[in-house]
Amino acid sequence: MSEGNGQVEGPVFKAHEDPEPISIDFGGGKIRHFTLHELEDGVELAKWMRAVSNRIQTDRRGKLIKRDFEGMHADLISRCLKENGQPVPLGEIKSWGAKIQNYLFDRAQIKNGLNDQVEAAEGKD
């Protein structure tokens, strides 16, 4: 604390990040407008982290025996992406191309501070 003024020194964080506008061109002149949001709360974060941890299996000694990341990108995106204030259905997101899913997944990780956790789970640390 600074002396006398009662303020804490150091970084100041927003309680919630502002939504990020994202427009996607689906071809044929069809451009849709979305917003990418931070996960609602710690409960939603815990649900997503549990879903990620369930994709990894180890034996009794802790040796990795299975990693299944199918649909992991779309899962996080569906928890964060909205169109006209409504969540975008998981099935729709899964139908989008890999490039846009990778972009949205990367943005959602950054918005939620998940970069390190996801890379560690994928074995990229």
C-alpha cells in the first residue's frame, strides 16, 4: 500500500473484460456479427477446466495414456461466443472451418487467461 492514501500499488484488473466484437464472413455476402465474452464466473471456468481434465487419462503412476482434444476448441468457443446476446450452439461452431475455430479459441483463451493452462494440458509447456 502507498503510505497515507490507502491505495494498493500494482496492476489493476477489470472485474470483467469487455466483450470483443467479431465479424465472420461466411461467403456469398453473408457476414455475421458476434461478441466474444469472458466466461460468466468461476463456476463456468471450473466446468470448462473439468471438461479439459476429463480429456486426459493417466495410469496409476501418472504416465499419460490418453489425450482426447476432439471438440475442445468448439467447447470453449460455445461458452464465450454470442450472437445477438444469445450463445452460439456448439454444433454450429463445430461445423465451422479449422482456421476460424483456431482464431476464436485463441481469442477466448486470452480473454479468460487460459493460455498457460491449455498449453500445459496439451503437453506444449
